[in-house]
Amino acid sequence: MPLRRASDQPLFAPADIPPLRPDLVEVSSVFNPGATVWHGRELLLLRVQTRGRTTLILPAERRAGGKVEVTGPPVDFEGLGDIHPLHTHVYDPRLTVIDDVLYVTLAVDSPDGCRLLTARSEDFDRWRIIGLDDGGDLRNGVLFPQRFDGRYLRLQRPNRSAREGAPSTGSAITLARSSDLVAWTEIATVMEGRPQRWDEWIGSGPPPVKTRQGWLHLYHGVATHFASSNIYQAGVVLLDLANPSRVLHRGAFNVLEPREAWELTGQVPNVVFPSGMVVETVDAEGFAEPDSPVRVYYGAAETVIGLAVTTIAELLADARFTG
């Protein structure tokens, strides 16, 4: 597979969360981190679930030698208390840098379903909410790391379908546009799930990466045609640089699937869920170098964090492989 586990053990586990306050003592899980590089620092936002089944977002950083360390208390998103209707969970951060500013999109559970929240930071310490999307039940929102004709673009998954006994979900990734990161308009369907394949239900993973060949995008797919369980996997697609609603290539196979014990067993079994992607080298125009090492952070069984490595060239080759 193009994505190779950096270790046969999780990169980060609940025991690695420092007990900074009572609700961080012996947490239940840590998973689905956002990740990006900003000012030479490899930064992460971790989704942490407490023993009270509440959700916190913790800042972290990859240190020399590859160790990930929590760098402070849970993020206090300014303006969160003003959101109505009241939310119950804020989770699954996706980090993006646009014009040297840090942005994060998060999922927010509310009585109206899942919504998408956008916040920004100039220092990774203080986060200010920009807006809460009112476009309906949405999840897996990721911003492109640049503007298009002055406007922002976002990949997202409308939750328009339901699996028996499970929350509403989606079988399509769509493209939305905004001038202010507050009001969004869905403009196109980018891709849909493939019945009876590894990616019957789909959603975006980390934000897209700009390459000379197109926007390289990791996404998750869920195989539901196994009667006993759903299997979450990761795959790759290449989108047109000028018109990201156009799929150039889409890999036939997954690039990572649950195989280790800690991916097969946990709060939600059989899950690898890519959520953060770091590219080591880009050229002067911001394109990822083909031979650049890539690190992909992923949630495993909604309990721990795994790390997989590859190169841009390997992912591009897999996107073109049709089987």
C-alpha cells in the first residue's frame, strides 16, 4: 500500500494526555487530529474524549525525533458560547493555512444535526470563531489552502442518507464557495460513493494538497456490505487545479485499511480515519515536490492516533491506478 505505518504501535494514545485538569485525567480516547505546518512548526489539534463522554480539542506539536506533545490546555474557542442552538460536541478539527493565517473547520452536533464551524488564529494559542454554517446537516468540511478569485472553497459531505441504526451520513463529497467563511453555497458534486466497493460511503480527510498534476486529496470510505460491521478505509483522488469539482483520477483501491489490533479494536472497531496530512517540501510556487515525504495522521478505532508515511509521487501513482 502507498501508505505505510510508521510503527506497529499507535503514535499517540490516551495515556499520553497530561492530566492538566480533572477532565483530562485518564481520558477515554484521542483521535482524528488536524495537522499542518506553520512557521516551521508541525502543529496538531487533537480530538479528546473524556470519561464523561465530553469532547475537548487539545493543541499539540511534533517535536524533533517525531514525538507528539500536548502544548497547552484545551482550546477555548472565542464566541462558542454565543452559538445557537446550543451545541453538544465540537470535534474532528481540520487545519489549513491560508495567507499565513491558521484556520480550522470543526463538526458541531446540535439539535438540527451536524453543522460546520470555522475558526481562525494568528498564533495557534487564541482561536476566534468566524461563523457556524447554516447550510444544513454537514460533516467533513475541509478548506482549500488558497482562495479562488478572492473566494474560499471547501469540500464537505452533506448528511442526506441514513444507515440503519446509525446517525445520518453521506455518500457524496460536494464543493462549496464563500466570500467570508460564514455563508456558504454548494456549487457542485465532486464525487460519490461506489456501491459494493471499499468506498460506499465517503467523506473528506485532510485538506487538499496542491501538486503540479492537480489537487491531491485523501478521503475516507466506508464498506458497508459486510453484514457484521462497517470498515473505514482511506483512499486518494486527484482534482483539477482550476476547477476542483472535476475529478481527474480516482484510485481503485484503498491506500490504508484497518489491520493492526489497535485499528480493529476500540470504541468503534475497524476504523482508519485520515484527518491530518503534512508535506515536507514544496517549491517556490507552493506546489508539493513529487519526492516529498508525507506524513498522514489518522484516527484508529476512534481510540488512538496512528501515523502513516508515503511520498507525493506514490499517492499520485495510486490515484491513477484503475485496477
